[in-house]
Amino acid sequence: MTDPYFVKTLKYNAGGADSGTITWETPDPDDASTSQVEYWAEDVPMETTPRDDRLVHNHRVELTGLQPCTTYSYRVISTRPNKTNPSVGTGTFDQPPVPRFNWEGFFSPVNNPPAINEVNAGRTIPVKFRLGGDRGLNIFAGGYPKSEGTATAGSLSYDARENQYTYLWRTDRAWSGRRELLLKLGDCSEHRANFEFR
């Protein structure tokens, strides 16, 4: 919710695939103030920009490290001199998708659906896939990959020689039965692999 007497005209403009700018106004004569933004998404930790202590009416803060195809919430914070409580404005924005990836499927040792991959719980599974080349490491939508609705633990790398990504999925020793791994990519496409844990 935005304080209509202080923070006005909140706006988000996307920059590159992982950046954008939030602007707002504190137009009244006594409302020159500092600039700071907090931003977060589901399963994505909150980030806070450094506070800009310049006292201005027209505020502009750049956000970096954004995940494409992800909905973010944000809060702008402006503090006037000699005021203990800052005024805030809140909103949401959708970070746009990147250009379409050339998904080529999963590769050994993970089989594509409808196959069921039988694995031992607790092991780290190398989930290999190709996107038609090196698209950088910021390829997942925010909070992904997921399994059973929860963000997974793992790390991503790219092998230029094999033209292949590997996501090392760290599974839990307590898991049993059927689970699905869901990769949502920055182009908003979704790709699934099925596993049976024993």
C-alpha cells in the first residue's frame, strides 16, 4: 500500500534480463527524502539496495540480480530529515522472460517423460540438459527448480565442450516414492522429469 500523501507515481521499468529500475516521486515541498528499495519473490530471499542519502523529490533506484519470468514484490523507503519513521510505498512487477530457449531435452542419466527415473534417496543427481548453446547461468525463473512445490537445493554449471548444462540436484535421504522435478526457465517454459526414490 502506498502512502498517498508522500510516495506517489510508483513505476517499474525492466532493463536487461536481470535488471530494472523503480522510480517514484515525493513531490510536496517538504518531502525531499532518501531512496531505498527492498524486493523479493516467492522462494527468493529479500534484497535491499544501499540507501541513497541524497534528498530528492524524484527517486530512481536500479535493481540487479533479478530472475526472468518472475513476479516480484517491492517496497520503496524514503526518509525525510529529522523524521524517525520512513514513509513507504509497495507494489509488484513481473520481470519479463528472456528470448525463447532451444530446449533439447534431458540427457543421461536422467530420462525424459514418461520414463520414471529410479534413484536412491540422498544422492546428488546430475540433471543434464541442453538449450542450444551457452545462455549464461541466469537461466531459471526465480525460486526454481522445484520439487513438490518447494525450491530444490543444487548448483548449476555449463560445459562448453559438451554444449550442456548440469544441475546437481541434492536430494534428501528421507524421501521415498514418486517425486517430480520441475525446471521453469527464464523464457517461462516448464520441463519435468519423474523420479521414484527408494
